[in-house]
Amino acid sequence: MESGASPNISEFSARDMARAAIHAGKLPNRNPDRMWGGRGEGADCTICTVPVKHDEMEFEIEFNQDGDTPGSVTHHIHVRCFAAWEFERDHLDLVRGGSTAP
């Protein structure tokens, strides 16, 4: 099984897209409330928008929401895109002078 995003997406592009997803509010800059992995379901990756194929591994990450839209939101993400998102989250914490400890 392939475990990454489209082969045309470089690590740096994945990091750029992950950073853009955080800044655009598509993904929070925090740990998910729940997370699991498995075979792709064909859903678009929240970060690169390329579908996660059935022969690829994906992470599903879920965030609880409060306020006007209570409940939870689930995102399907390629393993490689997830790694890029985590890297960018850690980098943003360091830039702000925060800690990367859980």
C-alpha cells in the first residue's frame, strides 16, 4: 500500500498546503480529540484535496466543536499530509515560543 499523497506532491508542497490549511481554518492548530487510521475511503484529503485511495493508508482525525456548530468534524488525511501538518503545527508553536510537549 502506498502511504502518502499524490506522488507529484513534494514534502515541501505538503508542508505549504498544511500551513495554508491551518491559516485558512480548515484544520485546527491543536491535537485531534480522536484519531484512527486504516484504508482510504476515497474521500478527499483535507490538506492536498487528492482523494485517499482504497489502496492507501489514511488517518481520520476528529475535532470537537463548540459554539454555533456543536458536535464534531472528521477529516480524512494522507499519512504524508498528516506528517506535514504535524511538522507545521510544531513549527508554529516554536515560532510563537510555545512548547511542543503534549
